Amino acid sequence: MFKKAKKFPLLVTTLAMTVVLAACGSGSDTAGSGNTDNTGTKLSGSILAVGSSALQPLVDQAGQDFMEVEGNEDITVQVQGGGSGTGLTQVADKQADIGNSDVFAEEKLDADQAKTLVDHQVAVVGMSAVANKDVGVTDLTQDQLVDIFTGKITNWKEVGGADQKIVIVNRPASSGTRATFEKYALGQSAPDLQGAIQEDSSGTVKKIITETPGAIGYLALSYLDDSITAIKFNGIEATVENIESGKYPVWAYEHMYTNGDPNEVVKAFLDYMLSDEIQDTYVVDLGYIPVKGMQVVRDAEGNITEK
């Protein structure tokens, strides 16, 4: 479905040299360190990455390719969803090697937990309100979105659409997609609505919205296609250009957190995630935005500055 990233010999060589230098410079018996033979050091071990379902497609695809790179045959990469809060909690508790998150650790964890984690920003993700294709609405203001998600507007005809009851598909409190949508689209934390559907998987949210008349929710751009309607925000479309310039505000960094500095195996995978091989292919093909393309920077408090 997506463009297969080419295996560049230069990248493989670079990774191999990184591994050798790391092994020679470390006297620790770190989990996942390689075995020494006549050809040098070869990495082996396993990596568990848990968390954001918005980031999951990218990490999963990159993980599959990483395991196929020559020299990585003894490495296993396992990717699980569960939401950003779950990923951050598990990496903080050392139950996972990597915590995938759509939000800064400071937004989900207490200060003591957050300060133990090291942030690796691998992409930017845009997020959009999305609706069933038959609702007849393609653009909503922020005030209209707030009124819909807080239950003040209950029928699509109130915002110029079909005479259909609005069905809200929400995400659990652990979801980084929800936190980002509430913060930058609604400008507030919307309460859980009685009777609203709540799902912890972006894929399931998309399926429900596709199949449910009157449904509305929110998804990362990586999940958008013609089966649902992406809703413009205050007349602004969620495009790469609008996000890179800061014109469209509903976006977040995709973080891959480690508990302290990563070991050699995890570091090799994170380096691979940031390589041109992944950034210029899967990051783009799967609907994410390379961090290097952003013209603005956002901090944990949401403040925006130009690069």
C-alpha cells in the first residue's frame, strides 16, 4: 500500500559503526548488547514500544523494516497501542523500552516521573475533526466544535447539515490525540458526554464514524481517507503546508520517550526512525510531517515561536 523504503548501504554501514563504537565505549552489561565475533559486534535483543495509536502505524512499519536491515536479524521490535498515557506510564515504570506519545510527558505525568524520561521527537502529527460522510458539513468554527462536544448542539441541521442526530465518538482520558484535540481545537477540556461512544483505538474510531450515521470524532491525518469527511477548522484545512507554517493549530509532536538514555539496541532503532530513509518515505507516505519541515516550534505549555 505504501512506498517501500529502500535499504541504503550507507545507512546500514553507519548503524553498524555506531553499534561497534557504542560497544567499545561501554563496560556495562546492558540488556540487548550484541555478541562479538570475527565480523565485529552484532546487536541482539528485543524492543517494546507502547502507547500512541496515532504514532503506531509509523513505528510499526519502521520496526518491520528495521528488523530486515542486514545485521539486525537478532533484534525483535514489538509495537503496541493503548494511548499516550499508557505508553508514558509504562516507560516511566520500565515496563516498556519506548513510550510513544502525542503529548509531552509533562502533560501526563507528575514532575518526578517526567524528568526521568528522555524525549525523542520523530515526527509531527496533524489532527482533524472528522465526521460521517452523510452529515453534510465540511467546516466548523471553534465555537461550533465546543458546542457539539459539550452537548449544546445535538443535530447537524443546527450547523447547516443534514437533519441527523449528532453521535460523538470520544477517546479515553489516556489518549494523546484527545488531549491535543481538546487543547488546540476546543481550547478547553471537554467533559465526557453521557451516551457518547468512547474508544481507545484510532482505527476503531475511524470504523465507527464510517459506519454510524451522524457520527463525529477526531483523528490524526495519518488515518484520513475518502471514507470519512475531514472537517475544516475555522475555514482552515488540515494540510501539511498549513501545519508547517503554524496556520492550522491542531497538531502535536510525535514523541518516543525512553527512561534515561537508551541502550544500544533501542538507540539504533531511534536513529533509524530519524534517518532520511524513514523521514523522507514513511513519515510522508503515512501522513505525518517531518520535524525538519516545521517553520514553528511548540513547547510543553503550548507556546508557539518561529524557528
